[in-house]
Amino acid sequence: MEDAFLLSRALKGDREAFTELYDRHAAGVFGYALRIVRERSSAEDVVQETFVGLLAGRRYDSGRPFTSWLLAIARNAAIDLLRRRKTRREVGAEDELLSHPAHSGPDTDAREMVESALRGIPDEFREAVWLCDAMGLTYQEASEVMGCETGTVGSRVARGRKLLKEQFARAGHEV
């Protein structure tokens, strides 16, 4: 079923439709939020706020891709959380492994290497690279999430990739 249809059903009280939307998108929202807030428990809060926001009846434009609309809600929730944290002068917790829980196996070393390199580049480049390369959004969709021009996303992705290559080279890894 289409996400827009599931959303309309969820807004009418259909719990199965809401659960389906959550199951489809929660991991992606969590991963994206974690890259912004850099703390697992805060990212979980962002996921909760994002999906509660769906039920609050935020208007969805069916001409816009659902995922970019949802991630824009998540981005705003994450930024709001960071603002609240800053005003309370909370000290951020140590960075956790920036991946979804329960990931282990032969790819763990590679994942840790990529996550470490991502932590080493500025936020605006990390966000653009994550949205386009990891989540598979187009530049247009990422621009809607990030609230900037499509060309800006392209520039940030290119610069972010260059910075990642430099990070890998400094760590002695081939790219």
C-alpha cells in the first residue's frame, strides 16, 4: 500500500495502518535523527515525536515524496531537541555507534570506519551525504528535507564525499 493511503487511514484511527507506516520508516528516521542529535536516546525521542506528529494531523502534500516529508518532520524535531538541550546547557553524551541497534557481524569494522569518518566532517556535509548516499534520496528530495536549494545539496554531497575520502586516506584506507 502507498504511504499516503496508509497515512490517511492512520489519521482515521486505523492502528494497523499506523503500525505499517512506523515499521516502514522508523529505522530510517532513527538513523537520520541519530546523525543529527548524536545520542541514541535523543534519536529515539525524535522518532517518537515524528510519528506522534503524523497523528497530530500535519498536512501532507501528496505531490511530495512521503519519505522526504517525513524526514523534514524528523529534522525539525531533532533541531528543536538540540535547541532545548542547548538552552538547558546539557552536556552531550559520548558519541555512540551511529547505526541502528542489533547490527553486528562481518560488516561491523567497515561500518565503524564509515561512522568514524562521518563524525569527522561538518554537519551540513554529513547530513547531505547521509540523505543522498545512505538513504537514497534524490537531491530534490534531500533539498526538501534540508530546506535548501537542490544545487546546494549537490555541492554539499560533493564536498562531503571529498572530505570522507580525505578522512579515509588519513586513516590509511583505500577509497
